[in-house]
Amino acid sequence: MIALRTLLFLYLLILFDGCTGTTNNEDSDATKRPFNFVILFADDLGYGDLGVYGHPTIRTPRLDKMAGEGQKWTNFYVGASVCTPSRAALLTGRLPVRNGMTSRINRVLFPDSDNGLPAEEITLAEQLKKAGYATACVGKWHLGSKEQYLPTNNGFDYYYGIPYSNDMDNVADMKAIGGYMKFWSSEAHRSINSFNVPLMRNTEVIERPANQHTITKRYTDESIKFMAGHKSSPFFVYLAYNLPHVPLFASETFEDTSPRGLYGDVVEEIDYNVGRVLDTLTAMGLAENTIVVFTSDNGPWLIMNQEGGSAGLLRNGKGSTWEGGMREPCIFWSPGNIKPGLVTGIGSTMDLYTTFSTLAGVPIPNDRVVDGVDLSATLFKGDPSPRNEMFYYRGDWLYAVRVGDYKAHYITQEAYEPEFTRHDPPELYNISVDPSEKFDIAADHPEIIEQINEVVRKHNEKLIKGLDMLKDRGNQKLN
Amino acid sequence: MIALRTLLFLYLLILFDGCTGTTNNEDSDATKRPFNFVILFADDLGYGDLGVYGHPTIRTPRLDKMAGEGQKWTNFYVGASVCTPSRAALLTGRLPVRNGMTSRINRVLFPDSDNGLPAEEITLAEQLKKAGYATACVGKWHLGSKEQYLPTNNGFDYYYGIPYSNDMDNVADMKAIGGYMKFWSSEAHRSINSFNVPLMRNTEVIERPANQHTITKRYTDESIKFMAGHKSSPFFVYLAYNLPHVPLFASETFEDTSPRGLYGDVVEEIDYNVGRVLDTLTAMGLAENTIVVFTSDNGPWLIMNQEGGSAGLLRNGKGSTWEGGMREPCIFWSPGNIKPGLVTGIGSTMDLYTTFSTLAGVPIPNDRVVDGVDLSATLFKGDPSPRNEMFYYRGDWLYAVRVGDYKAHYITQEAYEPEFTRHDPPELYNISVDPSEKFDIAADHPEIIEQINEVVRKHNEKLIKGLDMLKDRGNQKLN
């Protein structure tokens, strides 16, 4: 493995000529240049699925090292517990309930959905374009697959990836197999031909079905190429791996290598490719000019059994407003800039919008509510996180609210159960002391519940719900 | 905190004169000298309770760093899921079912127990004495509190600590409080005066009740003093912290500082003191001559709620033969000797016996079964672990057996439930793929069950059960 990596590194040095012989910035005003931003985004990765977040058999030496050199956040949240709204939150800095990428039920866009992210939403890419950034979206999009909704119409100069989830366009004969869940335990789901997902470059389909065995590597290749091609201008790369969302596919190099099985192979391949990105930035002399962040879109898809991930000690997973559904590993890296260490304060993917916009000198839109906060002082100086609140929506319903250490659940529901339960007073957990949400302390702390209720009242006062863009599907109008 | 540590470090440099001005070994034949051994042993610490094992709010920078510089083992087991037999396994290299430190039920020694570790057992300390080691036991013993069973009669030159668990000699009025479990949610358990536990030096009681607020620091002080006093001879220090076993006590410096609450304060104080041990070894120039290992005696005591720890993604805790009961964090450290990295192979506290004896040049007793294996090649060269099997006893009953990745449960039982269930065929889990023991694959793999059955047959052939030394208690003969 090491020999392979050495070769690859040499290959990169040759490929990007100009960077050989110097590992520092070539231009002397480097420090005055705005930071490049690279968001590495996994799909359905659980809180407990990396070595440095406690997994015993998934080996992630590169992410572990990234955490050691950078900041490891342990209370970092996504904006929703499923894919489409979570990605919309990251790219708009706004809760999905505001930006239209949520619905009465907790759902996502489908290949036949008519709609996508509303044009009036201002993505992080559109923000950074105002400051002259070169912008690329590589990987899974899932904010609308009709042309007007694609990345190139949302602030990205370049797009290479799949427009929705890797388990969509499912062409296997579900009836013959015996239904959707049976399919996932049948061999049919191991074939890329069961999923007629298109791979696109900008607005063109270039491969169908996308060969998912090599897709993690190819996403990384494309991202590296983009960075190398824009090393003299500031760039923003949003590299959204579509794995370890099922169906799981690894390359020949990684298949059957992890003690954790195929899920481990896939995560270890992502880890390796994260390493390639960091090595390339270092080799190009851009490491100190770039902020890289690694996280994922939502918790593990537990109903996928061994092919789903683990939320570690957190409760429940993808689809739920328990911690396991919405808290993710999050690692920031920028040698010489990010203050190395552990951050136990609260952060959110929405904060990337505000932090990166601010660092690029682009004002935050003031004609709408933006939910992100600027994390710079935490990242650079180790100050306490300025975020004190977290809203846990399921669909367009507010299920739970965290204020400081305390989280009140007004409604609880398991990820894939139809029944929900309203609580008055809400269930109350001290998330710092009791990260597994085992000990309801509501009876002992009515005063904390009152504080959280007040936060909810203020939140609701300012809330203008976006028009639900998820409910319409071209072929099957859902209500 | 950093200023405090700097001061302390300077203090150490002054205290141990002779080491100032040199951080390397003073004698030139240092490399020929046998290794010193330091076993740092926590009590009831869960698999998920350290930063580097995934806890979000317990901050363990020193143990995390130790893991980064050393080897982090993620499949490391203790010999039993409760205190006395687990400690007996570590110190004899033998399963408790052989050495007499187990019983029909899963129990431990009490202050009124007549017995202790049989004299014919050869402890690791007795082994190392044969090679001229200076030996100290600092902290919790729990292998017999009558004089003939104390550490100084079991191969240790020096003993400083409490002879059994820190929750024993309980003098609170349980009846008035409403019973044992009520006691643990009452304020009474926050007083050191509720526990009349003696602190001993060698065979003398020097303080009663032991002041547990300062005990972690004092254990560390004593260990450091012992190492400093024996730096020119090889030494073995068994430093067995009696926390985070309940009752939890932290010093003023640590109390109310951890986001995880009191349990976090206590673990963070241990972390800090582990750092002191490593810093002292480094300052004395002995780091490269010493192998330090950190682990714990059994999984978290889950019935203690917020004052018990977390097994992370592992199932169940202390008292059970699920992974959460018997798998522990384990970190080996010896700069320049231990090959840094992650080890996902199997290891056991019993292997410390065999490994350290072998490194000291002391033959393993050949008149009895010793269960330990020599881990040296894994520690020094990163070779695969030579251990392929693990036997999970509950009391003197064999509940489960792991062979390679697979674990067969012949009997299952929750930690504190009286009901047990026999399984024929056994439940079968792939522990590497499914560390949380969620997916029973027995029906698909009768051939693996047959292999494990064969291992059990061979194990039973050689098994001579030790005489049960736990069932007799001075005041209350239990059967």
C-alpha cells in the first residue's frame, strides 16, 4: 500500500508540473490571498465509523492524521437527517425548512422530481463567485436533476458527478426479487447494472450506469485536476463522495481488504482518497492557503444492517432526530492556520457557509435568515464555539432543540417507524454528560425546559417556511 | 493547565536530581538492559470512554497522544467481566477458571472474604523478581485483603493502595436511604465517609477512610517516586487506579471541569496523571527503556447511569460476556520500540504476563496452563497478533468463544439480569464486521460453529478448574 501511494505521489508531482521542487507557495503574497476551501463530504457515514471516532476495525489512518494535525469536532451537526435537505442546508447556510428543500414528511428528491433548489437561494458557490473563486462540484448533487437545478446553474463552474443518490434509477426487478428490502439482501444489489444512475460532466451524461467501483477514485482525480488547474486563483471544491451510501462498491485495490467487510473497504477507500487530496495540496504548496473540512450528510442507514454504518455511542441513525441521525464526524485541516485540538462545542454544516463567505470577504445575505455562524475564532484561535443552539427538524416539523448542553425532544420517532410521540413537557437530555440520550431529566429541570421553549418561540417568530419543493415528482405527484 | 504542567515538570526535574540536563540514558549499555514495565490499569472504564476511542466529551489528550505515538489496540480483552477475576487473569496470565479467582456465579472478593489468590499461583511480579526487577503495586489490589494475600506476599516489593474496591466497607445507612441502588442516587454516596476503605502501605493501614479525592494523584506520585528510586535497575510498576469505578471522586483541580460531568472529571484526571508518568519516564531518560501499557479491568458499569461509563459501539457492559463487558481500550507506548499504529488483531491482559516475562528472559511456568501469548512481534514489528482465540467466562461457565473474526455465544445473559439462555446452535457473530453483535449469522455458517466447537473441545480437555476461592466470606459463607 505504501509503495502504491509513493508511486501515486510521484505521478502527481509529474502531472502538475510547476509544483516539483517547491512545497511552499510560489507567490510571495500568498498570505494575503483568500483561503481556498475544500469540503469533503461523505454519504451516510456514521459518527462512529472512523478510527479517531472509535471504530475498532475501519482503518482510517489519513483521516486520523488529519484530525491529529487539525481540529476534531465532536458536536458537529448537519441540517437534516436525510440527504437532500442536509445538502441544501450546507450549500445555503439555511435550515431546509426555510430553503424549500424539505417537506411535510422526511424525504428527498427522486430522479423524476420536477423541482430542485429554488433559484433565489444563494449557494456557497454563488457567494464565493462574488469574490472571484473558481468553483467545482464533484460527486453527488441531489438538489435537483433537471438542467436548471444542476450545479452549473447554482454557482459552480464545473460539475462532475451523479445528480442524485447512487441507489436510484433502480432497474432491478423488485417484484421478482420480493420487494425493496429483499433486494438489499440479494446479490442483485451488488451489480452496478441494477442502478442506472448517470454520471454527468456539467450538464451532459457521460456514462450510464455510472461505474461505482471506480467512482471514489475518479471523483478525487477530478477534484485534484481542478485544484491543479486553478492553483493561482482561489478555489472552492465541494467533493461529495456518494459512498458509503448503499449500494456499496469498492475498487479492486480495496475490495476484500478491510476487517469491517465491504462497508469498511468503501470507507477505507474514501480515507485513502482524502489522503490524496491533502498530499496534493501539500505538494502544490497550497496546504497553508486552503481550509479542508471533512464531514458527512447524515447518520448511518441502520436498516441496511452490515452494509450500513455505526453511530458509535450515539442513539439511532439516518432519518431520526436522535443524535445518531444528525451528528457527524467533522475534521478541519489547514496547517499553520487551524489550531490543532479537540472542539466539544457545537458546530453545523450551515456554519461552513457563513465562515467561508466571511473569510472570502463576501457579506452574508441580509434579506433572509441565514442560520450559519462564523466559526473562524474557534478554528484559528481555539475560542469556544459561538454556536449555542441546534434545531432538529424532521421534514418540516421541529422535533427537538439543543441549547448549550441540553436537548429537548418535543416529538420523538425512530428512524423508520411511522409512529411518533409528542411530549409535553419535552424529554430532556444533557447531551454532554449523556451523549447516548439515555437519561431523561425533564422532571428535574423545568427551568431549562422553559429556556428552551423561549428559544423555540423566538425561532418560530422569525420562521418563514419555504415552499415545499420535494413533494412534486414528475411521474407520481405525491402530496 | 499548561502552566501547571510546566511547573510540575520542572518540579520533577528538580526532585529527581541526576536527570537534569540529559533526556537520554546515562549508562551506555542501556539498550542491553531489560525493559522496565509499567501497567496503567483503570477500573470500570468503558471501551468508548477515551477521546481516541470515540468519546465526544471526555477529553483525554495525553492518552490520545500516547496512542498516536504508540500502538492502539481495538480488540483487546480482559480475562473476566468483573474486577477480582480480571485482575487475577492479568497477574497470573491464566484464566480465572484455572487460578481459583472465580466462582459459580460472577463475583468478586469482599472485605470479609477469607481467601485470596492461591500461593501456588506465580504472579507477573514473582516472575520478574526472578530477573532482578524492583516491583511495586500501587492502587487497587482486590486479590485478597488478609495479610498473606496482599501484594507484598505476591512478588511486589512495595504496595501502596486500597486492598479492594472503593465502594466497599460501605458504612452508610442503607436501610434509612432505601437500599443499595437508592444509595447511588442519594447524596450519601458523594461522601468519602460513606466508604470506610483503608489505604495501605505494604501491610499497614495508613489512612481510613482513604481520601479518594486525591487518590489518583497520590497513586501517581507514589509510582513516580518508585520509578525514580529504581531508575538504575529494571522495574515493574503495576499502577491500578481505583477509578472511574463508583463512587467517583475528583480533586479540586478537576472537579466540575469536564463537559461529561463528574465521570469525565475523573477520567480526565487519570489522563492527566498518565501524562505525568510518561513525562517522568521521558525526563528520566527511561522512555526508550520502558514499555508502558494502559488498559482497564472490565467494561462500564452501566447500571450506575451517568456515573457509569460507555462501551461506545460495543454491546452491554461490565458483568456480561458481550463485547462491552470484556473489551477495553489498550495502548502500548515505548518510543523507538513499539511500532506506532493501529492493531485490530486480538490481544488480552493475560498476554502481558507472557510478553513481559519473555522480554525479561524469564521462562513461562511449564507445570500449568498459561493462557497468555507473546505479543512482542506485534508490538515491535507490527506483525499480526499471534492470538486467535478468546474465551469469555462468566463465573466458571464458558459463555462464549471467539476464534478469529467469529464469536459463538453458547449462553447469553444481560449483565444484571438473572435469566440466562442456552443456545444450540450458538449465536454467531462476525465481530470484525459487526462489532456491536447485532446480526446473528449462525444459520448461514454451521461450518464455523463446528470449528469453534472443536476449539472448545480442545480447551475443555486441558481444563483443570481451580478451587473456588471466592465463595467463602468470613462473615457470610455463601455457597
